Amino acid sequence: MVDQAGIHSKAVSGDVDERRRAAYQLGSFFADLPDRDTAWKDLHKLTQDKNSRVRRRAADALGHAFQHIPDRDTAWKDLHKLTQDKDSGVR
């Protein structure tokens, strides 16, 4: 069983490494999460993180989770925006 509350706590953490871990876990376990709406909100927020390492991980997570995301239109826009990121590692 995936600990969605733990992933959410990491997603809203002030610690960059915690947010990176949350993005990774969201990408890895999105299909198994019981509340995909909340998971999507967390992932969407991480795509806009001030830290490029978090955005990079969130971009990867979007690719893995895309088919399970409830709001694919916004997810697609997030992916498009990330392709324009100033950090080449995110693009």
C-alpha cells in the first residue's frame, strides 16, 4: 500500500530533497494512489517549483503518470511549459 499522506507531506515540504522524492513517488505510484485528484494537485504544483531539480523530477513524473492524470489538458500544458524551462535539464 502506497502512503499517499506521506507523499503529500513531502510534496509540500520546505526541503528540496523531500519535494524531489515526492515527485519521483508520484510518477512511480500515481496509478495506485487512492486519491488521484489530490495527487494531481501535488504533481501540478511541483511542476511549478522554484527549484529546477524538483521541476525536472516532476516533468519525468508527468510522463510516467500522464494516462492516469484526471486533468490531462492541464497536464499537457504543464509538459509544454516545462519544454520551455530555462534549465536545459528540465527541458
